[in-house]
Amino acid sequence: MGVDMKQADVFPGSSKLVEGRMPPSSLLVVGPSGIGKTIFSKHFIYNGLTCGEPGIYLSTDESPEKIVGSMRSFGFDTETYTNNGTFRVVDCYSWRIGCKSSSTYCLSNPADLASVSMAIDKARQNLNNTRFALDSITGLMTICNHNLTFFSKFLQIIVAKTRATNSNAVFLVSPEAHDQVFMSYLREIFDGTLEMRMEIKKDESGEEMKRLLRLFSLKGAKHKTHWTPFEITNDGILLRSGKEIRCVMCSRQIEWEPHVEVIDGREYSFDSTECANTYKKLRSMYGPSFE
Amino acid sequence: MISGKTLAFHSYKGGTGKTTLIANLAALYAMQGKKVCLLDFDLYAPSLGMYFRKKPTVYLNSLLRGELDQPSGEVDASSLVTDVSSELGLKGKLLLGFSSPNRDDITDIEFQHDQKWQLKAIKRFQSFKNQLFEDNMVDCLFLDTSPGIRYWSINTLAIANMLFLVMKTSDMDIEGTKKMVNDIYDVLTRYGKSKYFIILNKVPEISNSNGRQWDATEIAWAEELQKDIGTQVVGSVPCFCDIQFSKHEFLFAVNHPEHPFSKRVVDLADRISTLL
């Protein structure tokens, strides 16, 4: 019995939102604090690592230990990739505590964007087709000394280098911390914009918060632009399924993004990896008549 | 999202003490504060109802027959499990699901249905399992299975993540277990992170069985079986006549924690916890 995983998403849910193959892109991820941008970017980096694409994670708000720990809590174990040098953290956080950092790429003065740029270049050395996450533009803006034009140039250079290597990158920003002019500038710099928002629904049973995302723009690819509900789960970001699909194993309606596996050349949708594993075991025991 | 584990207890032959062990372990975990569910999937010879002296109105057989189906594909499980936590004075939760001891129900599951029906029944079981973890937030699901290679013992083992083979040290049990491991366990642990382990039960001729420490005889058995069967022996429980021949079996681990059997159950629970 041949079992293959479906090709992994470039960013969480991208296969649901982008038609066909997604071109290498630098994506601006816009959303308020607490919406899930950071876990989105960690999920994006981890997806790449599991597909053999190295990842560089620049953080202004978390130490390397905290990044690794929080990724592990979502099942994104980076230890192997840290050890083989394909996962690298550019640490723009630990300067606050005298650069006591486990990262080789720790900046003593991230207020100087030239040194940030150099640290990113250094982290990219000896790596090909590298994914990059900048978490966050807002964090970097609050500590840097430069004006808007200089900051835009800094981002444009990173985007250009990402394009030159046909790689993917995400840049996170909290719009409430910036004015309209700055946000308009930003949208121009990147290949696409992914927006996140929170919807609060009130009814007699109380308040229900719903997270939504949409791919507002993406150059060079046909994509859906409608708001899609998503959830932060134990496995990272999961998009709700748009149409009614039932799990092959448990027959329940799949509420979230289905777990899809190709078995003997045919695609099967499951509610969870648990259901997929049970199905494969039983199919191995009883043969293809187990449907 | 399923984050808990499903543990199935199985054996080559009947009479290995599988039900006594699983009931005591489940109760012990619940006593320690965990939320545990124990289901009697020994559909051909159920005993958990008698063990806990319960006569439920709804059995797992109804679940398998589709009598609890809902349009969403979920099952109406509200009357299927019985919460015995407060009557046993447990800190956590112990939910029990029983299968029917009635002759008609047993023959119905074994002889009355074709493969298509059986496959639907497995799917209902999987759906119910998912609900237990998602809606009831169960930490651990224990499944008591039928001994040997039978349709519903295979199905129950396939649905679990951790398989425990309870065996005695008799030649017949050892040879039968080895054969069963070759025949089905390799397939059943091929996907996901499923693993199987051995629990030695009713080990005879143990000179010192008062504490948690394994006797030299038990260590020798464990080493030999580990080599012979190729998987870890995760627990060893000596033979205790007062337990084996007590008129009414019950939860020694909860009611008599000082009993040497209970100490071994605690040891086994701790060892299993490290594997979860």
C-alpha cells in the first residue's frame, strides 16, 4: 500500500486559498495583536523545514529559547533543524538583557537597521531556498532610529534578496501601531498581503470570538479573497473547510481543514491524523474493501 | 483535536487477568486526578458490567448498531457512559462504557451482520472515540479487548495508540503471544506512533512480592521475553491467590492501596505514564 502526504502548504492554508502552485512570494501579514500572526509565521517556517527548505526567524519579541519552546508546544520540533544548521534565529530581543542569547545571530543594537540587514545576510550564508519570517515590523519600528524612507528601503532590500533566490518570506505587522501612510507604503513593498481579523458574535448564549483571514492580494497567482475562519489548534493554524466533507474513517463532517492522504493513488480526506492512521491500519488488515 | 492517548489491553488467551488490571489502572489514574474512560470492547465475553456491578440501559452494542447515530455523523453518547467517580471517591473522573452480556446481543455482533455492516460499526466506534476526546476532554481512553485474533479485537487494537499484551508465563501463552505479534501487531503498529508492550501478570513463585521492586525471577522473565518477542516488558505483577480467587473482584488499587497487588498496579501506572 503506497501512502504519501499531500504536498505541504507554503503558508498555513495556502493550498485552500491559492489556485495551482503558489509562486515564491514575500507576504505582508497584517493583523491586530493576539490574532495569531506569530504562530502563523512559525507554522510557515516549520512547513518549510519539513520540506527541506531552511528557515530564518527574526524576532523582536521573543528569545530564541522561547521561540523554540512555543514552536514545540504546537508540535513543531526544531531541534534537528537547529542542530543541522537549517533553522536559524536572528535575535533582536536579547539586547535588552546584554545579548545573553543562544543564537549566533544576536544583535547588540537592533536599532541600527544596517546591522540587522547584515545579521540576516550572515544567517542566510550557506543556505539555499531559505524561508524567512520577520516578527515583527512593528517591533522593529519601535526600537529603530531611522525614518520611514530608510525603513522602507531596509524592507525593500530584504524582499529583493528573497525574490532573487526564489524564496518565500512573511513579514508581520500590527496595523493599530502605525498610521495609514505607513501601512499603504508597506502594501506596495510586498508581493501580497494576508489580512487577519477577529469577529465577535453575540447571542443569548454569550460571546463567541472567531478568527478570520483572507488573502487580500497576491501577485502572479489566482487566489480566493473571501474571509475564511481559522483556528489556532494544537497543530498550529487550521482553516475551516469551506464545503461539506465527511471523514472516510469516522464519517463525521470535517469542520476544519481536512487531513488529506493519498492511498493507492487515491485522495482520502480525514478528520484527523488519528482517523487516517486507524484507516490505514484497518485497510492493511482487511484490504482495499475497507472503504 | 485529539491530544489524549488510547490504550488497548489484549491477550492471546482468556484468564490472563487483563480486565482486573485495566479496571484497577483506570481507577488509579482517575484517583490521581486524570480524566479516564474505560470501555468494555470484549464484546464476545463482556465482564466489566459485572465487575463494577452496573446494569446500564444503553450498551456499546447500541452504538455499533447505529441506534445512537445523529445526522452530523456524531453519536448521541450521553447515555452510553456512566460516571462512577463520585461513588468511588475519585479525585479525577472515571467514565465507564459497558457491552451487553445478553446472549442475543453477543450472537448479533458475531454472526448476524455482513462486512459492510461491520465496517460501519467500526466507523461509529471511531466517531465515538473522537467525541470522547473532544467533548469530554478525556486524558486516557482504556479499551478492554477480546482475547486472540478476532474481528472486534483487531478493530479495537487498530483504534488504539498503545497496545498492551497481558500474558502469563506459561509456554502456551508465550508461544501464542509470539505468533499473534507476528500475525497482527506489526501491521497494527505500522502507522502513526502506535507501539505495543508486554505486561506479565500472575507471575508464579515470587519470593518477595510486598513492594514495587521486581523479584529476580520477574527480571529474568522480562529479559527473556523482551529478547524473544522483541518489545519492552513494561509491567510485572506476581500471582496473588487472594485476588485471583476472591469471591468478588474489585478495585484493590483504590480500596486497598497497601495490598502488594495495588503497589504493583501503582508501579505499572507510573511506568505506563512515562510512555504516554
